[in-house]
Amino acid sequence: MTAIELHGVTKQFADVTAVDDLDLAVEEGEIYGFLGPNGAGKSTTINMVLDLVRPTTGTVTVLGRDATADSVDIRRRTGVLPEGFSVYDRLSGRKHVEFAIESKEADAEPEALLERVGLSPEDWDRKAGGYSKGMCQRLALAMALVGEPELLILDEPSSGLDPAGAKEMRDIVRAEADRGATVFFSSHVLGQVEAVCDRVGILRDGTLVAEDSIEGLRDAVGGEETLDIETAGVDETALESVRALEGVSQVTRVEGSDGRIRVNCADDAKTRVIGALEDAGVGVSDFHTEEASLEDLFLAYTEGDSASPGTDGDDEETAEAPTDGDEARSASDDEPEGDDDEPEMEPEGTERDEAGEADGTGERAEAEETEETDEGTEETDEGTEETDETDPTATTEEVER
Ligand SMILES: Nc1ncnc2c1ncn2[C@@H]1O[C@H](COP(=O)(O)OP(=O)(O)OP(=O)(O)O)[C@@H](O)[C@H]1O
């Protein structure tokens, strides 16, 4: 069975097409990395999977159920780490986890979860308003893990985490997959994706431009590798003989070195390159191969005019992780009025369910139809209303737009 399935899903916000006729299938038990540049439509897709946003057209099925009609059941079986997670400042970490346990009607030990995500016992009863970004992120993960969910949806999970925290996050993701959970996570931190995902989907302008294992993507981009060769010294004639070889696309000297050269070539051209240098009398003292990095792959699929991989891949800047971890705590400023009071400890999805039952199709659907001109704003407000009252893990992203 597929854990997540989207068929022909489009989401239009006024004149912005956030997701465009998207087909996506995530198999049960796999770790699926969802990549894409800023604004590609990742969060919108995740929000549709969670029924926080409804598709303009198309169908979304999660754990074999309809994402809209069965959203309460789906949310009970799903653990979510939302982008821009905001804590309740005055509640302790322990209270947050207890809230999640109560919401899910789960049988879980808050301490075990807090410990699992690496929060120290001395922090468990501190107010989460004093937590660092990384601690907030760990707390969000602890809440997502409550009740051993069948599906984990992690939106930028390593945001705000230091390298050790990111590694712990990966270990937990792997352990969850070993337990049988499906993990769907979006990230800009490509190393995270590479280290942990079985499959990767790359979204661009709301469309899936690539979907494969990392290896498969590499092959699709051309499988070109970079040979870094250390020589005792090399002249232009020898370099020309390498340039003339079949499968070699580029030969450059490494600036500042005496005899190091870099050769971009197909996998099967490597031995020819070394042979040609030796034939030209060049002493090769060492060489190693660098595979195309995930950054290169990402850029190949997401840059340029076409939605197919290009060849360019030097500008790693573009693929750097954004600093959206800032939202983790600052977003708490957007808490609902009267945040002096503790939030009501209602089961997750209660308000949503009532809203859905109010008119049979959900208030949002109606609002979208009647207020077409201000669709985005309408959803924004509504998302806040629904999620803040029911779930402190709810994203505030739509509010901020
Ligand atoms: N509530 C909304 N109202 C209006 N436009 C929206 C809304 N939500 C998303 N969009 C637009 O839809 C597009 C996709 O946004 P989305 O947040 O899904 O992208 P993303 O891939 O998650 O980006 P990022 O990596 O920056 O978080 C963007 O152009 C965004 O401005």
C-alpha cells in the first residue's frame, strides 16, 4: 500500500499556482525526501496531506484514507513536525509532550520521549519559552513521535539543530523506519536527505521534476564524476591529450598547486585519463574520485529554464540550507490572544472535525468558494484559528504570509 498518494493535485492561491497537477506516491515503510527550492510548493503539499489546506483539484490519499474526509483518523495515525513549530512559552517541555499524548489518546511515557530526542532531564520541566531553537525542534520531534505513528511527516526537521542534533535526528528517522513507519520529510539540508532517504522527489514550481534514489538521480544527470589527480608536474601537451579523450568534458589545473589537475569525465573514462597521462610521461602520484554531490544534482534539476537536469552545478550557495529555523521560537509571538492561559487540552483534530461537520464539506471549502478573490488570506486566518486552538505544533506559516 502507498502511505501517501496524490493524483492530479493542483493548489491555486489567487493567481499563484503553488502545486501544479502533482502526482506523488510514497510507499509504506520508505524514507522519502522531499526537496525543492524556496517556494516550490513543499509546505503546501504537506499541508494538503494534513488537510490544513485543501486542493483546488485532485485527490490526496493518506494511509489508504481520503485526506479530507478522514483527516481526524489520519492525524491520529500520523506524527507531524511542522515547519515553523511554535512552543507555548509558559508550558514546560513535559507538558507539551503530555498534551500530544492526550491528543492522540496514546499510551506513552513523556520522559522516555524527551530523553529519546536528547532533551536533558533538567530541561523537561522548564518553560519551553526559554528553550533554544534546537531544543524546540527536539521537543517538536518528541511530540511527533508520540504513539508510534504509522506515518511521520517532518517539515525541515533539522532546522535549528547543530550537527550532533542533526545526526540524532537522522538516527531517529532510521529507527522509526526500522520500526515500520513511513517517513516523509522535506529539507533543504541536502546532506540530511542523502544520508537517510531511500528515495527523493524534487519539486520545482509545484511540479515533480525528478523522483528516484540518489544513485538513480546521479545516473540521470549523466553520472559524471570529478577525478582529482596529483602529478609531479604536467604540461599543456599532456593536458590536451586528456581533453581529446572520449568521455572527458573538462580538464583544469588546480590553482596554487604544482601539478594537481581536475578532470570531469564519465565513469568509464577514468582509466583512459590516467593511461593518457602516463603515456605522456606524466607521473601520477595519487588520484581520487568525487561523485556529483547532491547539491549538484539539486541544482541540475532546479535551475535553468527547463524542468530537466542541466549540467551546471557550481553555485552551491543556491542549495544552502535557509535559516528558517528562526521561526521555531519567534513564531510563538503569534500565539492566540490570552496566551497567559494554558491552551485547552483537547484531543487533536477536535475543532477541525467540528468545522468539517458544520456544513458537511468543511467551512474552508465554503469560504474558498465565496471569497475567491481573497482565497489565500482566508485560508491563512482559518488555519490559525483551527490549529492554534487544537494543537501547539500547528504551523503558523500561513499566518506569516
Ligand atoms: N496561504 C498562502 N497564500 C498565498 N500564497 C501562498 C500560501 N501558501 C503558499 N503560497 C505560495 O505558494 C508557493 C509555494 O509555497 P510553499 O510554502 O508551499 O513552498 P515551499 O517549497 O514550502 O517553500 P520554502 O522552502 O520556502 O518553505 C509560493 O509562491 C507561496 O508564496
